[in-house]
Amino acid sequence: MTLMAITRRRPSAAGGTRGFIVVAVLWMLAALAALVLIYLTYVTNTAVTVAANTDHVQADALVNSAVELAAYQLTAKGEARPTSGTFDARIGAGRVSVTFRSEAARIDLNAAPKGLLSGLMIGLGISETDAARYADRIIAWRASIEAGSDDPENSYYRTLGSAYLPRHAPFPHVDELWLVRGIPPAVIERMLPFVTVFSNMRTVNLLDAAPQVLAGLPGMTPEALQQLLRDRADPNVNPRSLLGIAGAGSATLEGSKAYRLTVAVESALRRRSSAEIVILLLEGTDEPYRVLSWHNDLDGSAGKPL
């Protein structure tokens, strides 16, 4: 009886062992399947990341090529270079479209006289009294003072409880206009598209300036502005006649050596991006130009001076 009982238990023990092995194999297969799935996911994500980075690099290279082309076209023409223009080019499998305009089309915060600064604000809907006061604040911010002198503008900032004093030096970037106390933010926001710190000119270019800038020229009337806009759009009109309409002092037909480039690119993968770059054309140096500001929608850079 005992031997028969033992003999009968053997098949049951073997069956249990086989069952354990089957379960173990299934677990191993499941683990391998999970590893394969993880690996495939990794490979797929890596491929997508590499493709995106490659497209990013290509688009960035296209923007740099567009800047080089623009600088070459402008420097190759010497003193006869245009103050504004556009061009398209195919670079490899990509395309670029460039619009360039001299910074003389904008009002320079560091060089413009009070009349031009206040005139811009009046043209933007600010009262004459307020515009004159705001222009004084801008000029006082940039004006240099002797060390240790009792500057009224410094006292004004202390009275307001400001944590800082005026720079008493040129604006390094137009965004510093936000720090000038006494000017409402809404006014600054309206001014920013029409001002610069790169032209280094007291005047604005009549051929390229926006109507809002031209309206701010001292003595400009609505009738004179309309005539000026009509005449500068007429190829048969001598550009020098525009100076007679605008009046002397704040207007010019000359351009600045600083140019603002608006670059639109389309990569080989049809990805579109854009950038706004300000360059300064150089003379007598190994480098044909210097980048002053770069705002690129590829990386969201802030467009600060370099």
C-alpha cells in the first residue's frame, strides 16, 4: 500500500514541476516583450527627436545664411547701398525670404531731440502737454551728469520710492524704456515698434519711416503727411523733393549703417520659422558686419543686444 501510494504521487509531482516551468517561461516571455516594447518606444522617440533637432539645425543654418547674404549685398554696393529692400533665395533644399530696412526708419532713443520724441507720442494720440513731459523723462534718463551732482531726476526717482536711479547713459536696448518712471505703460507699448537704439542718428529716413513716425516730425500737418506718403510712393517724384515737404532738421534721405532684417525660412522638411536680426555694417575690419540684436522664434531668444 505504501509503495503504491508513493508511485501514484510521482505523476502529480512531475505535473506540478512542468506547470511551474510553463509559468516561468510565460513570465520570461512577458518580460522580454516588455523590454522589446520599451526599446521600440525608445528608438521611435529618438528618431523623432533626432529628426526635430536636424530640422531645427537646418532652419537655424538657413537664417544664418540669409544674414550673410543680406550683409554681402549691402556691403558690396558700398555707399550706393539701398536703405531698404527685399530678396528671396534658395539655399540647398531650403528657401529664405529677407526684408531689410535701415534703422534710420526709427527714432533713436539716444540721439533724437525732444521735439521728435514728443512728436511721435503726439502722433500716437498723446496730448502735447503729456508728450512733452514724457520726452523730458526719456532725455533725463539718458543724460550724463557729473559725479556727486544733485540731479533733479535722481531726486524725482527717490521721491517715488524707486529702487533704482536713471542710467544717465545711453539706452542699451529699447526695452529699458519700461524702467523710465513717469511714462504710462500704454504709452511705452505704443512707442516700442517705432524706436531704436541702433541708428545713432538725430533724424529719420523719409523713404522708409512708418507713417506714425513721419507724423511725429516737427511741424508736420495731416495734409503734408498725406502728400509726403503719396509722393514717396510715386517713382516719378524726385525723392529730394520730400525734404521740402517734411522740413529741415529731423528728416533725411540717408540711411544708417545698422539694418533690421526680417528673415523667413522654409527648411527641406517644409518647416517654417522666422527671425528678426539687427546688424551693423563695418568698414575697415576683417568682419563685414556685427550682430547687434537677434530675436529667433526657433528658440524664443529675447532679442537683446549681443
